[in-house]
Amino acid sequence: MRLEEIARLIDADVIAGRDKLCALDVDTACGADLMSDVLAFCHERTLLLTGLTSPQVVRSAEVAGLSGIVFVRGKKPGDDVIELANALGIPLLATDYPMFETCGMLYGAGIGGTYRLSRAEGTSS
């Protein structure tokens, strides 16, 4: 699913990377606040949903090759995080929905979880 479709689905504000929404596909999503879990279990074409708004979230997304980040519960990152995301080309979205509901909306729209990929690759959480 294209990131622009996801933004509409979860009624998200685009904070950074608007120009990339039409080009990026998302196959899986991960809801996490532990960046160690993101680094261990997330893959390319994954969308991160988180309540954390620190620069480490953007750095983790860069290392894992994620398609973008959604901040849940109406949280908005500071200017330093937005500047970093713009510099690295990582789209940032923000939704007022809580993490559980946002994950459910994405799952209902056909976005899978990273657990399925981890199991197929022989790793587990």
C-alpha cells in the first residue's frame, strides 16, 4: 500500500517527506517504543508506529531502512527531529489515534505485521 493511502486511512498529518508519499510502498507495520525491537524485527517497506519523538527514532528508521514513521496519540516531534528526517529522506506522519487502533486500521487494510516475516526468516521475538 502506498504511504499516501495510509496517511488518508489513519487521518494523519504529514510532518516531513510529503514528496515521498506517492513513491513509497509499505508491506508491514510495527508498533513499538523500544528501538532495539525495531532494529531486531523491522525490515524495509515497514512503517513504524511509535509514541516516541526523539531523534533516535529517526536514526533507527534509517538503519532499518523503514518506509516511514507514524507518531501516534497526537504526538509531534520537535524541529530537530523533523530536520533530521528531512535530511535522511524519511517521511514523518502524525495521527491522533492511539497505537492499538492505528495498528488495527492498518491490519484491517491489509498491512501485515513483522512477526510473520520474522518467522519466515527463522527468527522469533
